[in-house]
Amino acid sequence: MLEGDVIRKPEVRDPRFAELDRLIAQDDGAAPGPRSAPSPPAGISPPSPVGVGSASGAPQRGERPSLGVQRPSVTTATVEGAVGWFADYLKERFASRVKRRPKSLKHRVLALFRVQLPPYPKAAGRPRLPRITKAVAMYREQQQQVRRGERKAVNWDPIALECSPGFKNIKSQWRRTATLNTLRNAVYGRLKGMRRKKRPKDSSDEQTAREI
């Protein structure tokens, strides 16, 4: 070694940058191509186009409907990392919708998360009263008797005696009439709701469901 030469010590790399060096080396040697989807963090399996439940994507009996993406199996990843990866996947997969309708897409995703994660939302509307259910069954039975010619018209008095508590003790004719009207309206409302549920969806509803 000549006088004046500088002795250079070997560069010591932080082990934390080993993974970064490996990715840079791969990018330098890889051929240019189409951009791929973001890779999931550690502990999360990549998304699958087939829903969870069966080979065809249909949910099995007793399973909740999936979002169309395989639920990541989180082992060592944090919740923040899993949600961040899922957000990147949505922005990559639905880039056009993010550009056109970002607020509606965000609202839809949050609504689906509320359905998929406990505590699950309760069913809308008031719970069905057993006495109204019994009154509907008795009303239908009397309607069948009218069609067969066994009865001239529907008689609400026996239905009220069975399904309205304390109806037999009511002495006032006005109160008896009001109780019968209340029971009759409840039965008609239940039947109307049942018929509405049986109606097929129109084309606009189906189109909206496909877009969502």
C-alpha cells in the first residue's frame, strides 16, 4: 500500500434494509410489464375472485354472504395493515368507480362491513306479535270456508276472542268496535306485507343490484 492511500472500511448495512435491497435488485432486473395488484402484508392471503363457502362461490347453509373476496386470515398482521391492504385492493380493482363515484363506493363498502362484522344489525321493523300471526291464520281459514260455501262471511268476533286479550270482558259497544277495527287493520297490514315480499323485483331494482 502506497503512502497517502485511504483505507476504506467495508460498508456495514443495517439488517433492516436487507428486504429493501432485495426488492430494488428485483426491480432492476425485471422486464417492464403491466402493473400488478398490490401484494398483501405478512399474514394475509391474496384475494380470490371466488367467494368463500364453495367451489362455485355460493355461500353454504349457515354462512354469511361474502364480499366476493376471500377473507384474509390474519395471523401476525395488525388490523390497520389488513384494512390498508384491503383499501389498496379496492382502489386497484375498482379504479373506475373510485374515480367516478368515490362517495357512493365508500358508503357501500362501509355498509357491507356493518353487515359482515358483529354486532350484526337487527331486522328492520317491529317484531311480529304471535297473536296477530294467529289472527291471520284464523282469518285465512274462514276465507277458505267462505269459498267452499261453509260460511257466508268472515266473522271477526271469534278471532277477537282468541287473539285480543280481554275482549270478552269489554261491555262497551264502542270499545268492542274499536278493538275489532284495530285487530282487522293489523291482520290486513300483515297480509299486505306478505304479498309485497312475494312480488318479483322490477328491472330497475335488478339493474341497481348488479351495479352494486
